[in-house]
Amino acid sequence: MKSSIYHYYTEKDIKKEYKFWDTQLVPKFSENISNKLGPIKNEIKEEDIPKQPEELPEKDMEWVLIDINKEGELEKIYNFLIKNYYEDKDFIEQYSLDFLKWQFSPIENNPHKNILLSIQKNGKIIAFFSGLPLKLSVYGKEILTYNISFLCIDINYRNKRLAEYMFKEMFRRTYLEKVFQNIFVSKLLIPRPFAECTYYYAEVKSAIKKFKINKKKSFNKFRLMEKKDVKGVCKLISNSQKKFKIYSIFSEEEIEHWFIPIKDVIYSFVKEDKNNIITDFTSFYVINAKIDGINEKWCYIYFNIVTSITSEKLFENSLILAEQCGIDYYIGNSINNYENILKKYKFNSNLEDGDLSENHKYYFNNFICPETECKDISLILI
């Protein structure tokens, strides 16, 4: 019987052969995993981890770790992603240099390093991948993972199966870091997602006008987050996360790194009570977009938390703040129990457009957990 998260796919899709993923530490579609929780392989011994990367398909290709502290290296990643991340030239999401610096800079006091892995040919990047350490709680079990993201391959080399090489090499390097689980998101259906989310979007000014949001009456004295707020925000997020079955765990250093505002990259706002205790929080990150040659700013919901006002009131405040930050489109997904509010405010979704392939699937490597509804997950993977 098909699980609920596979209801957009046929039995044929699910039963087809996955030559690469059938060799990896991922659960198979044929397995009954409803009562399973934990690593597929409990221990990966150091002697079982290859000492060297797998040989690449062409002799002049080489593995190169990128150090963004070296002059010009971040710019190389930026230029590569701009040229190759999207094939549709009429629609391009553009990660700014500041955005990539925010993503890839190491977090203070984190013992596990960021892994920025590339395949290069004659000094030119032809494939890129990042792995960032991330601590999770999964059904009460704390695990350390690497969040694998920003997979991008040069358009001219996509027939070389480089993605398979990249995944295997990233797994190898995280195992050497003694981190034996990985997590990633993909639109592709492979064995085996533990969750699937839908994205919702609306034009900011139109949403404010459509729902007659009174910018003066609706606004609840939110202000930009400051460094002095780190401890309070960390406590607020930590308490809120515990109601979910799967959620990210943040240290105060991580809260400072991921949520202190950076213009046109990340915006976080707090609301305090009369005793200066932070009671409510909204945040969104910003990506530049170009549609049919027109430049726009899009924001994606990061974390929203309410304790003193309604979810509707927080959402209206977040839209007002987004407009103040010059945002054109406001985007969220069904993770973090945001779906009901996004539907209530009649945001568009890829489902309404009939594009089921745009749903994002969440995957673990070397870990099995039950299939989980989005409303029970508080985990944003960029």
C-alpha cells in the first residue's frame, strides 16, 4: 500500500530501479519502516571509510575543497551558481555574495567544519556541493547530521553522472568527520523520503491590499533583532521546537549566526512584553530573483513563533515587515505547520498550478525514521 506522502506518484514510479541509491545507506521503498527509528548502520569504522576519493570519470577532473576565506573563492562559487543553478533563463533565483557568505561561513565554536566541495577541470568549477553540520531531534532522539545542499553541475557535464560522485564523496568526508548521518532536500523522487512539502507564494503588496491589512492597527511593535536578543530568541525557539516530532536544535552561537539581521539576506524581528521578555518572533531570508528580465526580491519564511498574539496577527505583521524591507514576493512552505495560515490567506501553490513535481522531498542518509507530516516538522533546509 502506498504511504500518504507518495500520493502524487504511481506504483510504477515507486517500484522502478534506482541503480545508485539502491547501493547507498537509504531505506528502500519495499521496506516497512513504520516502527523503525535509528541508523541503518550503527557504526562505520574508520578502516571501512575509503582513505581517498573515488576516481572521477575524466583524468583532468579533480576534487577541490573550497576555502571561502581565500580571496576570490566565494566569487567563484557565486559566478558558477549564477550560470548553472537554473536552466530556465526566464526564471533565475540569484544567491547574492552576502547570502553565500552567510550560508558558508563557519559558526563560532562548532567543532565540525563546513565542507564546500567542488569538482574542477583546468581550474574551473564544473560541480559544487556544500555540507553544513546540523543537530536534530528526531522523535526524541538527538542526532548530528550534515545538511547537504547547493548541488549544482555545469550544464555541459550533466551526462557524466557527477551527482553520484558528489554524494558518495560528501558521505565519505562527513564519515571522516565522525558524523554518520546526512540530510538533504530534492524535488526528485528517490528512495526514500520521510516527508514532502508544498510551497506557497503571494505578491506582498497584493496580499496586504487583498486582505485589507491595516498597517497601523495590525502592527504589534516588532523591532529588528539585535545581538542582545540572542539568549531570549534561543530560549523562545528551543521551547517552541519541542512540540514537533522532528526539529533543529540551535546553540546560542548558531542563533547569532543564522538570525542576526544582514541587509537583503536575513531579517529577524522580535516582540517583547512589558518586562522586556521576547514573546514573539518572525524571520525570513531573502533571495534575488529575475523573471523575464525583471529584478525582484523574494523572501522565504524562516521561523515564526507566537506566544502573546495570534498566528494570523503574526503573519500580518510579517507581511508588513517584508514590505518595509522592499520584498516583492513572500514565500512559505508546509513545514513548521505554516500550511493552514498560508491557505487561509489564499497564497498560491504549485499544486494549484498542477505542477506536482515542484514538491520538495526530505531525505536522510544512514537513518530511518517514520514518514512524517509536515505539520510535525520544524526544520528549514536552504
